Amino acid sequence: MINEHLVLIGFMGSGKSSLSQQLGIALKREVLDTDVLISEKVGLSVAQIFEKFGEEGFRMLERNLLEELKSLKTPHIISTGGGIIMHNNFRGLGKVFYLRANFEVILERLSAYEFQKRPLLKDLQKAKELYLKRQVLYEKNADFIIDANGGLQKSLEQVLEYCL
Ligand code: ADP
Ligand code: S3P
């Protein structure tokens, strides 16, 4: 069993938060979600933080949180926001699993509510460009690549295969 944080990365809607919950149950490990932690700390939703402090404000909170997560003494499962790999201090956080899902699959998956939670999905043309740019970074930062185009159970089995 891997004795460091298990870190899920991938584009918005690839299933990081959902899968992290399942992994927590399967591996009996505590789960943390960077978006949730930031939101709780500031007392605002991610969308509200973007509105009030801009993307730069959100990124600063994300960068600071990475340091806190690195200093935790016990290994957790960490679900991350899709932009986490932009930070230099992301390196060294733990074993990284990239949930790779096609852009079209992600769009079909997300409800209107899920869209509205994610400010960077407002403009679909820009979101597609971001997806293409990010793909390279996710691959570069990944220890393992998970095919996340299918159901959650399928993704879960792949991750467990790597870490058990
Ligand atoms: P992320 O944390 O990567 O942004 P979420 O876990 O929040 O993604 O998932 C976004 C939405 O897609 C949720 O409504 C979730 O129920 C759904 N979802 C996630 N993974 C899958 C999957 N493998 N198959 C179908 N729907 C999924
Ligand atoms: C972002 C992804 C979001 C959230 C914020 C920015 C990104 O998290 O952190 O809206 O830059 O890709 P999810 O990947 O959980 O949607």
C-alpha cells in the first residue's frame, strides 16, 4: 500500500471529488478536497471567491493550501481543483493519479448546477482550449493515468489496482 497522499488530478468534471469519496471508503483513509477546504476557509463558494477576489486570489489560496497539505503527518486521499498542477509547489504532494476523460464526456456529464459551480466553464470555446493546454500538464505530473470515461466503479478499480 502506498504510504503517502494519494492525489487525484484532472480536468473539471473528470470525477475527482466523486472518486475520492469511493477511495476513502475502499482504503479507509481520510479524504480531503482542495476546493472544499478553500471554500470553508474563506466562507464563500469557489464561484464567489472568483467573483470577489478574481482567479489570482483563488490561486493564492490554492498555493498556500498545498503547503499545509504537504505538512500533514498521515497519508490522505486528496481530491484537487483542476488547476492545481499550475503551481510549482504541487510537486512532491504525493502519488498522483490523473483521471483522463474526454472533453465531450465531461460536457455530457455535467448538470446545469455543476456548470454554474465552475467559473472557467462559462465560455465553452475557452474551456476547450484550456482542456487541451491542461492535458499536457496533467500527463507530465501524473504517476498513473486512469481512464475516467466510464463509470466510477471502473475508475475505482483502476486506482485500486495501482495502489494495493
Ligand atoms: P471533479 O471533482 O473532477 O470536478 P466531480 O466528481 O465533482 O468532478 O463530478 C462532476 C459531476 O460528474 C458530478 O455530478 C458527478 O456525479 C458526475 N460524475 C463524476 N464521475 C462520473 C463518472 N465516472 N460517470 C458519470 N458521472 C460522473
Ligand atoms: C478549476 C477547477 C475547479 C475549481 C476552480 C478552478 C480549474 O475544481 O478549483 O473552479 O482551474 O480547473 P474542479 O476540477 O473540482 O471542478
